[in-house]
Amino acid sequence: MALVVPIEFSRNCEYLANSSPDGTLKLWDTDTGALKQEYTPSSHLSATCTCLSWGPLRHAAETPRKKKKKKARLSSAVSNLDLIAMGTTSGSILLYSVVKGDLQTQMEDGHTSTVNCVCWHTDHDTLYSCSSDQHIVEWSLSSGKVKHKWKADRSSVNSICLCPREQCLLSAGRTIKLWDLHRKEVLRTFTGHSTEVFRLLFIPVIPQASSEEGSSPLESVLDTYFISAAVSDRLINVWQIQRSTKNKNSLVAFSLPDEPVLMDILTPIDKEQVILLAVVTKPGQLVIFEHILNGTCKKPLQPTVTIQIAMQGGRDDVPRPIAVLGAHFCADREHSILICHGNFLKPTFEKIPYNSSEPDVCLIREDPTRSALKMDTSVTKIKTPETSKEVTVLAPGHMAPSGPSQSGERAKRRRRRKTSTNELSMEDRLHAISIDKSTKTSSAHPPKADTLALLLGQGLQSNDKKILNNVLQHTNETIIRNTVRRLPVPVIIPLVQELSRRMHGHAQSGHTLVKWVKMVLTVHTSYLMTFPEIIDTLSTLYQMMDARVTVLSRLSRLQGKLDLMLSQITAQSQEEDAVSNQQPMLVYQDESSDEDVMMTELVMSHSESEDNWEDLSDMEVQDEGEESSNSRHSDSEDQID
């Protein structure tokens, strides 16, 4: 497993080497924080760097053992070059010389996939590497070719580590294996992580019983300890290489607050001394463990010291943390820790003495984005040149006439001779008329003045503040585009520096200057990439812009909440107004009308008709009574007769 950003300190804490995502190797001086060397391989885009490893020191102390002359010459030649081994995604290994400042050797034809880890053999002319192609390769530094190659795992091999006596090798994939370097055989197997192991680290304590020469490879590493860390695992395990194979569990487990990224260990003198383990976690914390390796521990150990770095916040601002990029123990009596924090554009180095009495340490430091914005005095001191008052600027830009104009009687005669149509056909005459119209209309246009390239170039060369203010205040995109495109090449770098200086000023002017910066980066990107010095200017500009837009997220949230509240208030008021102003579709008025009068008349007439009907009925009854009496009277008369 390759790290996101390969980073490693030199063994004497003098330099820090890191590789950017585009494959560029950078060497930083830990004392001054300055960039000492920078190297970009030819195939940095297609084969980026995945791992780093420093070679033997140039001024290493002589070992008491007697070496052969050939081996001594090779080891001294390697150490005198201060080599850095870089593994790539293409499977090749690059050896970079710090002394020469250039590539020393490129070793190929060893791996067919990404190189995950590289380690050096201090005494021999040998380099070991592991890859995702499941193999481990032993390289020859003098010839740059493969000595041995063997398959180490069924899956990718993520990490390798040489044992203290350098007769055995540890490899890690899904499982951890101990290899005999002479026979290329597995001596021991360790299992305990559920994910892939990406880092192995030996605790270099050599027991006295195994210090005799001529011992077997397994006996040379008996009772030694090593540390392993896995992906997405918050436990770091400590293992012991024992003679018996019954106990395959780890001795000690260190508990972390988050996933580990980098580890470093302080070399103890003997087994009874306390070991110090520094671990950098993924969020950017530094945790330190203290432990004496004298047996197994059932529970995971908690960190002894936790170090965090944060920037100082104001009354309303919340202090933001600063990420720790790397840590390394220094070889001094105080057990100082060299910490690298900030970002890889401009990292900050700091040496802190270790103190176990304070379990939680929070270091307040300046914002790296703001501290990097400090301008040099040579840049800020701008001298206004002495310009003559007799000079008059006629036009703000490059004015090019559309064509030479002719005047006078000779020109008129020439035109008459050319446009004579006595011997031309009708088609040619019409064509000539159309051409004449186009020329007349084109000559009638005024000369163009949509560029300020000439005026801007004069202002940059003479450092005239008035001219620069007049030019850079324009916000028309057409004028800005034409001006930037027609600028001379030597004026582009001063323009970028001037824009950067002005952007560091008042924030109100940034709205107009951003358009100029955007157009310069869009049009002249290929030219700016050829100047590595421009990276400092652009990095400070980017950090300044990043610092200014930190409040944008909070303001956008506040604006969204206010817009929501105002929209609800306006919606409610509009609904109330709509209800109050709404006119009815039908209005019914309950008043007397002609129909009501007619209805009352009908009712009255109906009632009168009923009364008349009753009167009529009474009269009919009387008539019937009279008729009956008359009939009875007539009948009686007839009987008498």
C-alpha cells in the first residue's frame, strides 16, 4: 500500500524528502524550512512516485567488522552519493543522488506493477523492493539489474523490512512472513490483522545471545521485536520472533484514536529501556507511546502523550487544527521530536522536547496560509519613475488602421481608371459595384481601441502606479482578453507579480483583479509552467484566497436561512392580501323587486278568489234550497188538482 504523499526524514534529520502527486521530488531543509532541491523525472506523469527510502548516510561511522575490499568500496560509493530510492507505479525504481542533484540510476525489468516499498542493505551492494505483482526483487546497485526474484504472497506485497542482523527479511501482505535471504525460504508466519498490512518497523534491540557470528538466520533474530500497522485498523501490534511456533498472537497492542499514517521509533539501548513510539494519524494528530517490552499485555495500551497543533482564533472564530505531516525522533539526550506541519506547498519544521508529564499538548501556532503571505521588502518598495509632462498619450492601446488611405487628385484619377466600366460586361459591373460598396463601408469604420496592451506594458516597465491603476480597473472581459493576449512575453511575469501584490492589499479590489488573474492563467499557462520561481507567488496567492473564503460557507448558510424566512413572510403577506382583495364571482342582494310584487299580487288574488269561491258556494246552496222548495210547492199543487 503506497502512501497518498510519500514522505520520509533523513536519518540525521537534516532533510525531509516528499513526492507530490505529479511525481516531483522535493528536498526541504529542516533547519531553515527552505526548498533545497527539486527534481521532476521525465516520466513523472505516467509513472508517479509511490514510496521513498533514504540510503546509508554519507558520514557513517565505521563498523568494527572487517569487510572485503570490494564490498567496502561499493558501500562507501553508495553512501558518498546520498541516494534516495523512489518506487514508481510503472514498476521501475529511480535512484536520486542528493550530492549530484540529478538521477543516478534507473532500474527496470524487475516488477510489472506498482512498487509499494523499498529498503536498503547497509553492508552490501543490495536493494530490496516489493510490488503489487506478488514478488520481492533483490537488486544490484552497481549494475542496476535483478539479482534474485521470488514470489512472496498470493496477493500484493505492501511492505518489507530488513532484520537487525540483515540475514532475514520481513514481508507483509495479508500475512506477515519472515524470510531467509540466503535460501529464500519462509521461517515464520504471523497473522493478526484483518486488513492489509502497509507498514513494518523493527525495534533494533539485538540480544546478547544472538550476537555471535556464524549463527543461523533464525537464531540471529530470535527474541527480537517488530511493529506492524494495517489499513483502517486502529491497533498497532508488537510481535516477538520466538523459537517455538505455538504462540502466534501479538504481545502488545497500541490503541490509536484514528487510522495511522506514519510511524517512527526511538532506538533503545537495551531491552530494559523504555521504547518510544510516535504515530501520526490520518486527521493530523501525533500520539506517543511509552512501554517496556517485558511480556504480554491483554488490554491495548493508550497513548502517553497526544500532541495537537492549532491556529489561534478570535473571539468569534473557532480555532482550526493544523495537520501534522510527519514526525521523527532526534538522536539527542532530550529525546526531541522533529515535527513537520502545515501543508506541502510550504511546510513548517519545529523541534519539540519530549515531556511525558503532560498527557495532552496543544501548540498554538500562526496560520500557515497567513504566515506565508508576508511579502519581501524588495517587492513592496515600489519607486515611482520620473515621467516627462510633455509626453501625451494619444490612445490607450494598440491602434491599427484598417488600411492605407489615399488622397489627392492622383488617387482619384487612379480610382477612376481602375473603376472604369466601359469595356466590362454587366456581370463584372455589378460585381465591381458590390466590391466598391464593401470597401466604402469598411473604410468608414473608426480604428479599434479594444486593447490596453501597450499602455500596460509601459506601466509595468516603468512601474508607473497611475498607469497601472487606470489599466487594472477595467472590468470589461473583451478588453481584458485582448490585452492579455497581446502582451509581450517578458511582461507576463511582472504582471503576475503585480497582480499578486495588489491581491494582498484591500479586499475590495480583489473583485476586479480576479478577472485579470483568471485571464492570465488561462491564456499563458504553458509559459508560466516553464518558470518554477512562479510557484511561490501563486502558492501565496492561493493561500490568501483560501484564507479569505473561509467565512463563505457560514455566510452562505446564513443567507439561505434568511432567504427561507423572508420568502415565508412574503408568501404569508401575499396570501393575506390576496384574500382581502379577492372579489366575489356572484353577489346576491336580498331586496324587494318586481318579482316579489308580482308574487304578492298573485298571493292576494289567490286569497280573494278563494273568498269569492266561498261566497259562490253559499249562493248556490240557497238557490238549490229555493229550487227544492219550489218543486215541492208545485208537486203539492198538482196533487190538489
